[in-house]
Amino acid sequence: MKSWMYDYLTLKKRIFIIFLCSTLIPFICIVLISYYTIYSILTNKIQNGIQSNLKQVELSLESTISNLNHVSQQLAFAGSVGKKLDQMLSLPPSQTYERSQMISNLRDELSLVTFTNPNIGLTLYYFQKDNTYDLENVGVKDNFSPEKLPLLAEYSGISYYGPHISNNRFDNNFVFSAMRKVDLPMRDDVYVYIESGFHLTQNILNNDQFGGGNYHIFLDNNGRIAYTELPNSFVKDTIFPNFSSESTHGKQNEFIWFRQASNQGWSIVSVIPKADYNKEMNRWFLQILMFALIFLGISLLMAWLLWKMVYVPLNGFNREIKLMAQNRAQTLNVKTKIPEFDFLLNQFRQMREQIWELFAEVEHKEKRRVDLEVEKLLYQINPHFLMNTLDTVHWLALMNGQNEIDRLVSSLNKLLHYNLGKLGTASTINEEIEALKQYLTLQQIRYDFKFDVQMHVDEDVWSMPVPRFILQPLVENSLYHGLSDDGYIRVDVNLTNAILISIQDNGSGMSEETIQNLLHNPEIENKKVGMGIGLNYVKRMLESQYGDKAELRIQSVIGKGTTIFVTIPIMEGNRRHD
């Protein structure tokens, strides 16, 4: 997994993944919580609205049925109107006048009942055997037949029908109706038929608090569909699908239904298409989706800006590093417009310039070091010096005995061993002094004259490391600048905050021009005296190892002598050896 992440998940991809996770995960959690919360709220709201609507419809319908029952009681035999009807029917046909008078009184009674009950519509007496009716308060349609009406409920000797089209000749609206047996002593086929007012029925059916497509279905006590507003999906006079007296809601095809049962056993069902039921929830979900898309777009934009602020400057660093690796310079300084990255880029460019300067300086110093080593080797094995020394050995062998030759050869061997051994490594003041003594012995034997050499060295400086082959060239320079038979050379090595070396002679001295040429133009002086190479070697060796922290000075007075001063700093590599 770690290898896969390292190989395939670049910084750009990681920024996008981390940013999207940090923004989308909380947002998805909020969306899910909002979804279930809104779903629960809206579902409860819709269901409560539908149940409340059903309850009101049921209460209104029960009130209507109760009103029909109350009026029918007044018109039955137990009521005053029913008794007068029984009297009228018991009159012989010959009593026409009395009969008409009683019919007129009955109509007045019926008008008074219907007037005092404004929610009552068509009212009449129905004679079942004759299939006739009488005492109607309004005109009746020709095809009036109570047996064809949709039965809603039947109990206590009363049949309730509806909703159905009114039998009022002048009304085609839906009504509820009730038919009750009058129970006349002389005739048992007489029924009172009463319809509800059509406005009341319309108010019951149109009472919709849901706000969508809400359709009503009325079921009788056995679950038979007595009335339906969706005849294609729920067929009249069929059993309601999956009917159960305990079921209050369910789903059927593309509809969701809710059922409210009355105390008398009949039921009213509110049927809603799923599209209408979910319309408000879908509207909420669409809004959430829209906000989610907007939020996702903002997240992607922020991730792109973050990538641009981080990844693009890193590409600038990568380009600078490649240019440095290719030894190429950036001709145009590109700005990232981010202060921190611009500062780092400037620091990197300065570091790059310093690195190339250090490379050039190291290359230059290495070239000088190689030249110094070659020059030192050439000086150490100077053919002229070796030839003259060996020539002296030859003449001394002829003129003197073996002791002198042995002394000469011994000194020569020690000096050559020191000068030619351990090239490029450091030496100590003690080793330099010993080598210098061997060199002076050879020079005294070679030139056959006595000169005084005085050496004063602090005890603390004996073991201090110094560059190899640094004292001999300076003393040699004093010998070659006019030291006479009574001349002397004084070598002082002192230790303060640095190693101070001074080499003083009482020779013929040098002019200031000669001194400047020895220090700065050694080629000119080499041609004159042939020995400026040794002094130039010391000067270059000090510069190579110590830079400007070391110093080489020459003071000279013509006719009085010359003094050479060398200052060597005490650095980490110059600590005293125990």
C-alpha cells in the first residue's frame, strides 16, 4: 500500500483527495442527516394531514348520517308525520276530499321538516311493492329506483347509500341518502327516502388538506367499494385490495392509501398517487442536490486554487533544481505571487550562486594546490642544488678524509628524506627546525665559510603544526641576498594568539622594488637571482591553507639586512599535539 501510494499518488492527487475528503465527508453526513430528518418530517406532515383530512371527512359523514337518521325517525311511524301517513293510507278511496286534505297537511309537515333541516335535500315516501313514490318535496328523476343505489352501510333497519348522483330532477351532484322502513301497521312496504344536501356532500368530498391529488373511496362494512373516484384502478362493487379491518394504510400499484373506519363499520379511504405524495419531498431533495452540486463545485475550485498555490511553486523549485543540475542559469526570475514561496525561491537562487562561486573557488584553489605541489617537488629535487652538493661531496672526498664526507652525506640524506617524504602533509615547528639545521650544515660545508645562525623557539610552539617546507626557503632567501663571512641569521618562533616567525639577517638588504617583486611579481625576480621561487612557494602555501588569515611581510634596509615576518593563525588544525 505504501509503495502504491508513493508511486501513484502524486502531491497533486493527494491534495485533491485530502481536500475533497475533508469537505465532502462532513457534507455527505449533513446531507444524509438532513435527508432522513426532512423525510421523517415531511412523511409525518403528509400522513398527519391525510389522517386529519380523513378524520374530518369521517366525522362530517357521520354527522350527515346522523342527521339523516334523525329526520327519518320523524318521518317514520313513531313520528307525527308517520302516523298521519298511516291515517291517510287507511282512508277509503271514496273519501277523496279528506284524502287530499291529509296529503296537503303531510306536505306541509314535510316542508316544515326539510326547512328546519337545511342539510336535507330530496325527501319522499317510497312504496316498494308498487315501485312508486309520493309526498316528494321536489321533482324526482324518472329512473328513480333505490335498489340500484350503492349501499354504504346497513344497520338498525336503515340503509345508507352513497355517494351517488342525486335523484332530484334538477340536481346532478353527489349526495348521501338513507332509506328507512316506516313500519306502518297496515302496510310494511313503505319506506322513507331522504337525501343529504348536495353542498354538504361536495364539502365533504372536497375537504383536502393534503394539497395534492387526493381521491376518495368509500367501503362498506365488508370492504366492498361503494364509491370510487378512481374507477379504472379501484373498480366499484369489488373488494378493496388486501382489505383488512386492522389495516390503516398501504401501497397499491402507483398509489398510497390511508383508511379511516367509522364506528358503524364503513370506511373512507384516501388514495394518493405516489408522484403527488413524494412531490414535496422530491422538491426538497432537488434543492439539497442543487446545493450539493454547488458545494462540490466550490470544493473543486478551492482544491484547484490550493493546488495552484502549492504545486505550481513546487514546479518552479523543480525547474530551478534541474537548471542547476544542468549548469544553466535562469534568465528570468519567475514570481509565484506568494511571498513565502518567492522568498524561498530568492534564497535558493542566492544559494545556487554561492554554490557556483564556491565551486569556482575550490576549482581555482585545487589548481593552485596542484601547481604548488609540482613546484614544491621541483624545488625539492632541484637538479642544480643536488648537482652542486654532490660535486662538493666529490671534491671533499679527494681533499679530506672519510669523516667529513660522512657528515655531508648524513646531513644530505636527512634533508632529502624530510623534503621528499610525506608530500602535502603537515609538519611541526620541531621538524622544520631540525630540517633547517641539516640544510645549514650542508650550506656551511658547501661554501666553506662560517656564518652565525641563532635560533630562539618558544617551548609551547615546538609541537604546533605548520605547512611542510616553510622555513628553509626563507632562510635560503637570506643566504642568497649578500650574506658576508661575518654575517648572521636569527630565527625566532614565538606563540601569542598566533605563531609568529621572524628570520633576520645582516646582509646587503633589498630595495622596496625588489621586495614588491618578490611578493607580487616573482617571475621578474626569479630571472635576476634564481631564488624567488622559494619565497613565492611559501607565500602561495600560506594563502592556500589560511587565506587572508596568514601574513608574509619583508622589511629590508640596504646595507643593513633584511627581516622576513610570517604570521600563522592558530586554527582547529593547529592545535598542539600532546
